[in-house]
Amino acid sequence: MHFFHFSKKDINLFNSQHINLINNQGLYKSYINRDFRITNFKDQAFDKKRNYAASHRSVLVSELEKKYFGVNNKDKVMSNIESLKLNNTYTVTTGHQLSLFTGPLYFLVKIINVIKLADRLNQENKEINIVPVFWMATEDHDFQEIQSINLYGKKITWDSKQKGPVGRFNLDGFSEIKEQILDFFGNNNDAQIHDLMKIYDGEDLAEATFNLVHELFKDYGLVIIDGDNKNLKKMFVSTIERELKDQFSYKAVSKTNKDLEIDGFKIQAFAREINLFYIENGFRQRIEKTDEGFEIKGLGVYSESEILKKVQLNPECFSPNVVLRPLYQETILPNLAYIGGGSEISYWLQLKGIFDSTNITYPIIGIRTSIMWIDKLVSKKIDQIDLVLEDLFKEKDTVKRQFIEYHSSKELNFDEIDLIESQLVKKLEKSILSIDSTMERYKNSEIVKLNKQIEGIKSKLVKLSKENHTKSMKYIDQIYDKLFPNGQMQERYLNIFSFCPDGNISKRIDMLYKVINPEEKDFLVIREN
């Protein structure tokens, strides 16, 4: 393995806001609490300590202990959970949807980022203890976004007619999907993937995802949390009630959005008047404010007193959307930082007003590492056509054009041949005519034959060059298909299994853990040799 770093400013894959959120968070000082620097975490912990109640710790630990009851191989995780009882223990968090078999590669990259960040902070400051957390987005209801994975050029899809929060989906049809994946790994029954397929199971998708992620990261002490929990939601009741009564989040985000637009920044998410869903009978429906009260599609219209009573009796039925979910997370966790992708972190810029109005500490935000993984086959093709890594960040058509221009001028420059031919013809003419001036017709005939022979050779060379370019063009297509499948960044499309032909996923996770640095601002290229 070889590892290369490229400045994100130089590779034309990231927009200016993404780059600024990595290199210059000071531009956003009105929209964040502190910028992402290791030296800022001690002060961040001091702020969080002032408004995170001890009672929240006890509820959090209790629910985590219940979640991990009966789970195997959890010693390091349980040590971290136990430490959360202490008021000097904090978390750093990332989260994701319940993507099928971990979905695109960056699912795992995000998790490794928070694990490495926790390790770095624990080395840096002995006064505080940091625990890495993965937040499962079990209440998300967009099944289409998670139901497929792309593996070895094939799209594998879990078809299900179920509706509502995906974490509550039963696993009907799951075994067929597992068989399709295992078909790629032949009869290697000793491969880790066979064990993972057995572990990736449970009563529902939330449990299956929990089991899989725990198995992959148990030795790193990763704590996994599911926000679809009645006792955790109880800690958020006052915010739910305020949202229903005052629609405070809409007001706060709308103001921030105007400020962001004035400052020339991109708006990533738009708030609704009420940023809550209601979950019941397998459905997750928006709560709409009406003249009569609050409407939940398919259930009816409720007065303010009626819906507030529902909040008290069944807080687990109220589900925050993209605007309020971060606030829910920061309410129940003693969290210092959230790590995510560029678009994800951009919408956090819109949320500080919500945090300020609820006296919840706004976390430090950071963008995860972005990677490109060049496997052995692609690496070999890159070498065969003499590309350099910098070429891969150009448009594919540009690379093709430059390749042809360079190699054609090098291979098919007939200037010297034409000059020698001209000199040869002149010498032949002179020699022939000096011997016999009557051989003009013979001379002309032989020179025509000579010209035809030389032109034939040149035509053959041109044809061979074109054939060589056809092969090279095919290689360039194949390289880009693997590195930018469907025109997307590889990390957003291909599953980790695509880079594990031996079926050993943990081996690759361990490698990623060694090379990923959450403080690193550059784009990481991993090249197999």
C-alpha cells in the first residue's frame, strides 16, 4: 500500500464552502461556537459541562447498558459506557442512515474519523476523557436512499414494501441479499464475510445494523446509540413542546438562512414551520400547523392540549427531522464535536440559533476525511498507460485528449522520415540520370513505387497507433469507472466489500485506522501495489 495526499483546493472535487470549512472556519465565526482545533476541545468541554445535567448522564448510561445487555465481545465498549457516568467524560460523534451492509465507503470512514479523534484528544488532554459515538439514524424513513449497495459492478437491492422508520423494518428478504453478496466471494468459507453475514441479523434493521457495526468496531470501543428510544426522548420533551407551541426552530433557522445568504454562503436545508414527525402504525408523518390545531396525515387534527398530552404520554412517537435531530443528539449526549461530510456539516451552520435559544452547547463541527482507493487492477492499468495520479483529477475527456495529443506527436512524427525520403529521391534521380539520361520514365516509375512503399509503412504505423490508443482509451474508461463510478466520487458509491476480494473487512478497517487523521485537511489516495 502507498498513501498520497492532495490539497482539496487543487483537485476540483470540492466546492469552496467545503474547502473553507476545512481550512478557514473563521469565515463562519457567526455561525459556529469554536473552530475545529484540538486546542479548542478543553474550552468546549467546560461549556458543555455547564449545561449538561447529571441526570442526563444516568439516563444515557442506563439505556446504553440495556442496549448492550447480552452483546458479546464488548469489554472496551462497556468500559467507555461506564466512564460516561463521570462528569469529565465526553463524546465525539458521527452518524449515518442504516445503509445496507454499511452502504458507501464513507460510512466507515466517518466512524474511523471519530475513533481517531477520540484517541487524539485522550492523548492530548488527561483532564477529560473522550468516547467515540456512532448515531444510528433509525427513524429516517427514506428507504430508497439505503436499500442498495454497489459491489463489483453490480447493484444489489433489498426490495421491501415496508413503510415508516427504516430501523423498525423487519428483515424479510434479507437472506436472499446476503446470498447475492456471498456469491462474489466463492467457496472461501474461512473469510470473515461469512461470519459478518451471520451477525448482520436481528428482529429489525436497527438491530442488524447495530450488530454489524459493533462487530466491526468493538475493539476500538465505539459506542453505538439508537435515538428511537422512549427514555431518551423524555429528555427532549420540553423542546418538543416548545416546538409545537412556538415553532421556535423555524424562526431561528429562517433568520440564520437570511444571514447566510447575505454573507454569500450556501443554504443546505430549509426548515418547516414544525420540524417534527409523528411515528405510529409503521408510518412517519409530518406534523402540520393548521387553523384548527395540528394535523397528522392519516391520523387527524389535534388541539394544542391534545397533542401536548401525546408528548407527555408517548414522547417516542415524536421524531425530529433534519433541523431538530442535531439538537436532540446534543441534548442527550455530553458531546463536544460532530464529524460529517461536507454537505452535512454545511447544514449545521444553519442551526446555531436553535442551540442558542435552548441553551444547549453548539458542538465543534469538522469534515471527515475524503478518500480514493486504487486497487491493484486499476493501479496496473494506470502504470501501463503512464498516467500520473494528478491526471485522475482532470475530466476524463481531457485526459483522453491529452494522452492522444502527446503520444500521437511522439509516435507519428514523420518529419525526419519525409526529409530522408526527399534526400534519397534526389540522390536516386541524380545517380540514375548521370548514368543514362534516357531512363527518365524508369526513374519516375521507381520513385512512385518507393513513395507508395513508404506511405504504406506510414499508414500501417498510423493504424497500429490508433489501435494502441483504442486500448488505452478503454483503460482510461475502466480506470474512471472504478474511481468515479456513475460520475460520482468513489467513496460515495462503492461498498467496502469492493476492496476486500478475500472477504476480510477488518483488515481494511485496521489499515484505514492507521492512515486516517481527522486533523489532516488533504484528500487521501490509497494505492495498492
